[in-house]
Amino acid sequence: MDGRKKPTSSGAGASEARKRKEPPTVSGNNRNQAKDTHSTGRSLKRVKFQDARNIRTQPSDAALEDGRLDLQRFLNARQFEIKALESSIQKCKSVNATRVFQQVPRAMRRRTASHNVRRVPKRLRARARKEQIEDNTPTVEARKRRPRTTRARIRAETVKKLGILSAKKRTKQLEKKAAAQGSTPSSRVEGTIQATVQTRAPRPKIRRNTLNEPPSLKSKFKRRQINKTWLPTHLWHAKRAIMTEPTRPLWRFAIPCTPTEKCYRPTHRASGQKGAVVWDVSYMSTVGLYGSAQSLERVLKALGLTQEHLWSTRGQNWRAGLRKWTGLLSQQTKDTRRDIGPGTFIWNPEPPAGSVEETNPERPKKTQRQILIRTHPSCFLQLFNELVKVAKMQTPQVHVEDLRFEIGSIELTGPGSTETLLGVLQPYYNKPETEETHGRVFKSLAGVANPASLPTDALLSFSAKDPRLSYPPKRIAVTNGSNDLALLELLTKWPVGEGLKPFDIFSREGRYRASQLPRQKIINRRKGSNAPGEAIPVTAADPPIPVMLLASRPTTGGQAQGTWTLLAPWKCIPAIWYSLMHYPLSTGGNPRLGGLDEQRQVAFEHGAPWFPGDFPGTDAGSTWELEQRAKRKRDWDRRPKGKRVEWKSLDLGAGRRGEIGDGLACDFEYLFGLPRKDLAKASRANENSTTENPDAMDLDDIKDTEDGAPKEHASAPRSLTMVRQMSKTSFAALLTPSSVDKTPACSVITVNLSFIARGVANPCARIYRLPTAQASAVSPPSTETEVPSTEPPFKGPGSLPKHLRDQWLKLGTSNAGSLGGGKRAKPGPAPPRIPPRADLEVRKRLLAESILTTGPLPYPRPAANQTDVGGHPLCPNEEDLIGFVTTGAFSLSEGRGTAIGSISAEKALAALKMAGGGREGKFCIVRNAGENVGWLARWEAV
């Protein structure tokens, strides 16, 4: 017993010599102390590092015996130190070592990277394979994995059988080809092998006045594109972005919604501060017009291009092909005009005098012009039908061509967007004297940090080399301050009209030649024959790529970043896209990937409306609203009853119960009092096309309504089409004193909302105007026959305080300093405080003074949410409802909540006239759906 309790000296020496791989354990008495010192991972890691770097040595006295050097002991001591040094080196390597998947950037990491070598970049695969061998990490290849289910087993067997059949077929073809090559000349003469005629490759068909079909697909991808079309870069996006659902394509395309990584704040920084954001917007539709100049002018005027400056001398550059024009298109209906959507118009320049085309005798006598129209895919069909109808009425007739799958496009924004384009696109020319003017101007744009600094609606069109010839792209030299003057002179003069020729991107033959790019295997073979890092020389097999660059400014003006739009043939987009995404920016990193959500985010931060979500007065906007209503309804139904908003029980204050209209929709039908005859029918049609149970009966809809979910979420399209969009200029014309025109019925204007102090609006939020003094003072008539002796402060539901408007205006004046509109209001006198060392008499006197100075308390005490809601003024009644928020969030660019909404033009005009055109007329109150607190904001038409 005693020997077991008493530790021996040899045991102690062994414990000292043992290597410690973990920090020393702590007894129960010192557990709290250890928790304070070594509980964090950083402290544990520090102890581990110190232990790894600690090299054990042996004192020199061990090599001496009676003052003399013992050679054997000396060698043993040095041997121990050398082994300790080697052990420390190995331990330091193992402590500091990180796995391969931790070395790549966070955006490139994958969940399976720790055990799958193919999930890491090629440059790190050898190291990852070595780590797996050392760690004995089990690896599984998908092609060698044993099927675990019956369906997988049957599929594997089918694949195996199909492989055997294809191998037999391939063998028969090879035997037949070998037999044909081994035939004698006599047999060829006798006719066993017939002569073939060499013809040109077939061009893609472009039908006139008819929709064209998507490009031919590979057999293995055909079944995936039955009801939709892939973008040219779909395979690249599918691995890095969240795509639309396969059974629910958006605008007949598979569109990337957002990258798989978190990118809200990085997108904000890249689009405005440092970097660039790139989108593949090849889903944007392109339409071509071909005809005489006079006929084209009549067609464009029929689409709403009736502005005087377009057809006067001011629009000469636009009609010559040196500028573009962007605006809203409209069509004529029975009684008025209705907006279709945004469109961009580009004229093809005429051939110069004395050119081959000009002197061609077969050329028609009348000048034929061409126009490209880019529009949103949600309104493409409506615009195409209108163009065909108007074109057929012209003499001579105008031809309409569907070029959706002929021309693709890429958008770039951010301070590094121009640098990225300069590093990827290189003008194509054989000799310096044959260089195009637009290409020379484009190369001189080095140093432009904002595309908005270019002339308004500027465009450049030239031929570029295949970017794969100089892949990977190299960083361009950043210009210094000495070239700023030359750049400023270039932007001022903008000499793009010298030697102007028709753009190749308008030519069907030019687009086809550019689409015949050499395969990537041929490019790799040519690259292998060159020195490393050397660009591949251009040969006759490398056709020029016709590109067009459009510089756009934000519609709201200001110092916001502009946008570059790159147009190129559809099949050339992937070659350009890969180089754009791999360009090394001078500020570090690469351009960021953007999806549909990022496009909406950038437009929201610029304060610009996004089509079609912020345009409910168009057919495309109403369709988008119906889809969003169905989506919100599905999300609302999926939540438990205890965690979703019950619209009927919402307390709005002053005895008002229930949400105004449908809480899941921007209920313009309720705002304008539109009929809801086809409500249930349209609701069921929407649900049948989107929900999982298409055989639901009418009783299910009735049951849902009884549970508290209003069925107004999918109102009839017939009612929404009665809502019309009004432009900012038309609304401003109604504000002039000399205007006698009436506001069109059911017309809305798009506004930008800025909150005065606090508040963040969500989609479907309600927008109120300030309550009128008369409406607030008058209470609803009492239905009681007896008159009480003391009149209560509120007679019934809906009766609001008399000074409700003054309460909201007081908030606007007190917070005016936060918006820079005036000086900050001084706070009122603070109540007197009792000194800390005051005696009892002083305390009594101060307490009595505070009681006497306070006004009398109301008796009886009003119920909750009668005079205010938690200190906030009450929201107005439903007669002061003027619109809804279509997009709202916290804006990182503004540093406060902003929103985009649509309000009734008639009620907004009445509010402005009531305020005498002052700033009070633009004050509004924004309340989120399902909430009872409103926030003061100010609207501006956009």
C-alpha cells in the first residue's frame, strides 16, 4: 500500500522525459482558474506552439567525470540534443500545417474538399492527394460507387448496356470506313463511292416577322431545356450560383438568382468602392428592324418615341449611330397609351460615301437602315407583336427580326469595370493603319474609374481578338497623373465620328464568322507550342469578334457608378466571360459574380426602380406582382399558425382591427376600388400552376379563407391591367398652374422614399399621406340614441385625434436636421433633478413642484393604442392610403432605410395642392404590412 501511494523517483523522471502533446490537466479545485486562463482556443493553441518550439538540452556537466571529459557521455548528450532539434522541427511543421482546402479563398471552398481531391484547384491537387495518403483518408469516386438503391442499380445497369451498344456501333462504323478506304479505284469508278459536293456550312435561320427557335443543343442537354433555354454560361453558373428551379424558369430562361456564397456587403463594396461586379444578361431580348429611314421613324414614333429632340438636330448623333437612346416604350390602346417596358435603340451607321457598298449597282436606290432594340424578356412578346403589327402598316414595309439567340450581352459595374474590359478585349487589326477608330478610343480609356464620366449614352463598336489567345489575362498598367489631361481631352472631344462605318454586329455574316471560333483543344495545343506566358499569335483561323460597348448612367443622376453593357455574338459570350471573371484587378482580387438579386440590390442602392418589379402599371409588372403574391402565400401557409401574422386580428389603434387590403400583396385593386369578379378563378389558376396539389377543390379555398388568409393575394389580371403607369414628366406637367388636364384614372407614379429619422420598409408596406385636418377633426356619427353626460375622448372605431397631422409634422420638423433640411430642433426643458445630497425638506419641495407643474391626467384612463402606439402617432385611416412599397430595405449607400414604391397620382397631386406645393405635400407615412407602427418619410418622383 505504501509503495503504491508513494511515487518513486524513476516514475517522476519518466514523466519528465515523456513528450507532452496536450496542455496539463487541472484538478477539480483549480477548475475555475483554468477556465479563466485556458478556456479559449487561442490560449490552447499558444500552449501547443510553445511546447512544439521547446527544444530539450542536456547540461554540459553530464559529459564530465572528475573534471575530465568523457567522450562517450559527450557524444550521447549531443545525440540527444540533435534528436530533440529534429523532433522540434517536425512538431513545428505539424502544428503550423493546414490542409489544402484551408489554403484556397473562402469563396472556392467546398464542403467535400476535405476528402475529395477533385474539389480543390489543380495547382493544389498533388498536395491534397499526399495529405490523404498520410492521413489515410477514405476516398470514393462517383463512377466506382456501388448503387445503394434499386433505382440507382437499374440506372447503372442501363448505362452499362447503352455503353456496350454504343461501342458495337462505333466498331461497325470503323470497319465500314476501313473497307471504304481499302476499295480499288475501279470500284470507285463503278459507283461504289459517290462523289460529294462541298458546300458552305448552313447559317442559322432568321425568319422575318416571326419568332425564332433557340440554337441547336447537344443531345445530352436537350431534355433539360424542353421548357426553357440555358444562358451561354449556364454550366459555369450552375456550379457557383443558385439557379431558378428547373420546373419554374423565369422568363423562359434558366437565370442565376444569386451566388452560393454570402455576397450582400461585398457586392455593395465592389459596385461602388473597389472592384467590379459582372452579370451575364444574355436573357435580355434583342430585336432587329430593317427598312427605309422614313418607315423606321414612323414605327419608332408609334412606340412612343415622340420627343422633339430625337428627330431634330439634337438627335443627329443618335440617328447617325454615335449614341444610344434608352426610355420607356408604349403602345396605343382604345382610349389612351399604356407602357410596355424599357428599351434601348441603336442605329447602324450608313456606309461612307465612295465605299464599296455605296457604289454597288445592285444596292437598292432608297437607303436601308437598321436598328437594334434591346428590351426586357418579360415584355419582349408584347413588344414584338406590337412591332410586327405596326411594321406591316408601313409602306415600304419594315421587317422585324428576332435576334434573341443571335446576340448575347454582359453587364459590368464598379470602379474596376473599365480596367477589366481593357485587360480582356484587344482590338483586332492586321496593320496599325487599319485600326478602327472606336478601338483606338477604347484603348485610351485607361484610368476611367466610372463609366458615367463618358459622354451621355456613348457607345463604341469594334472587332476584338479571341480572349482565349491571351489567357490568362494580364493586369494592365495603371496610368499615372500625367495622362489625366489627355484623358480629359479625349472625354471632352470624343472623336468617334471619324471614319465611321457600319457596325459588324449588325451583319448576319459577321456574327456567323465570329461564332466559328476554334475549339479549346486547338487553343491548348497552340499554347503548348509557345513559351510559357507568351500570347498566341493571331492566324487566319481566328475570326474577329464584333463587340459593342454601351456606357450607361444611373437614372437618378448623382455620383453613382455607371454601367458597361457588352454586346457580342451569342456563341462568343463564354470565351469573353471566362477571361472577365479571371482578370486580376489592380485593387486586388477578381470581378465578383452577380445574379438577379444583386442586380436588384445595385438598382435599389442607386435609388432607381427595377423593371418589372417596380412598374406595376405595366403588363410585365402586374404579372410579376401576381407571381410574388403566390410565392408569399405559399410561404405564409408553410408557417405554423403561432408564427404567422393573422391579418384580421391586427390592432391599428383607435379601435381599428384588421389589415387594410391583402397583407400579402401590393393591393392596388383595393386602393382604386377595382372589381374582383374573377378573384377565385384567377387564384385557383395561380395555385394550380405553382402548388403541389393541382386537384384541389373549391372547398379548400373556402377553408383557407376561414382560417384567416385572405384570397385577395392572386387578384384577377383583368383588374391589375387597369392600373396605368405615369411618367415623372407627365406628373410634373400636372403641377403647373396653367394645366387643366385631369389625372388619368387608376394611374400610379414610381417614387423614391427616404425615411426622415428611423424606419425600414419591407415590400407590400402601406404608404399614407398626412391626414387632412378636416378628416382628423370630424368623428364618425354616433349610433346611440342617448347622449352621455361626459363625452368620451373617442366615440368609436376609426375616430382619430384631432391634431394627428400636427403630431406627424412635429416629427418632421424635429428630425429635419438628420436630412440636412434645416437646424435640429432644441429639446424642451428637462425636468429638475433632485441633488444627490439634498435633505428631506428639499426633496419634498422638489417633488411637490414636479407634481404641480405636470398637467392633469385624463380620467378615465384611455385604453391601450387609443391615442398612440407605444409613443408613436397613430397611422391615418384607409382614405389616406395612397400606395404601396414594391422594394424596401436598409440601404448601405445611404446609411438608413429607403424604399421604392408606387403611389396614386391623383391622391399625390391632391396632397401637393393642399400643401401649396410645399415640402409638407411630399411627407408620407410608411407602415409595414402586419405592423401597427408607422414611420415618417418623404417621397420624390423618379
